[in-house]
Amino acid sequence: MITAIVLIHAVADSIPETAHAIADIDGVTEVYSCAGEVDLIAIVRVHAHEELADLIPAKIGKVPGVIDTDTHIAFRSYSTADTESAFAIGVEDAD
């Protein structure tokens, strides 16, 4: 399985709608809104590199509200931690 991290610049007024549309695309496993230099981060998992060429520019890049994307392909994972826990760092439990 090939994992790609897609950094997405989006129109500020449409971030929630853009994120939901991206999350509905087959191959996109997670979408996060975030602070910093990008508006959204999408995690994409596919079986072949060719699928990235179809998925990112042809589908994610065409979602209304997407301005630009920057894709990073993961070579290997060094973490045994769950992805959700990694993104929850610094977030206090609501209990």
C-alpha cells in the first residue's frame, strides 16, 4: 500500500465543504483541517503509484475550493502509534 500526504491550500470560506468533498473521494482515508501554512491535510492510500496520478490532480485538485496541492509520498513508517493518537497530541480528553 502506498501512502501519500497531500497538503492542500483551500479557499478560506469553503474549508469545511472542501474537506468533506475530499474525504468522500475513494482512496482518501483521512482529511484534517489544521493551523499553519496549509489549510487541509489529506492522507491517501492506494495500491499503485499510477493511482496517485489519477487521484490527486484529477480528483482532489478539481474539488471546488482547492487552490493548490503539495504531495509527499511516504517511503516507510517508523511509528507503531495509531495515526489518530499522533494527530491528538496536545488535545485534552473531553471526559
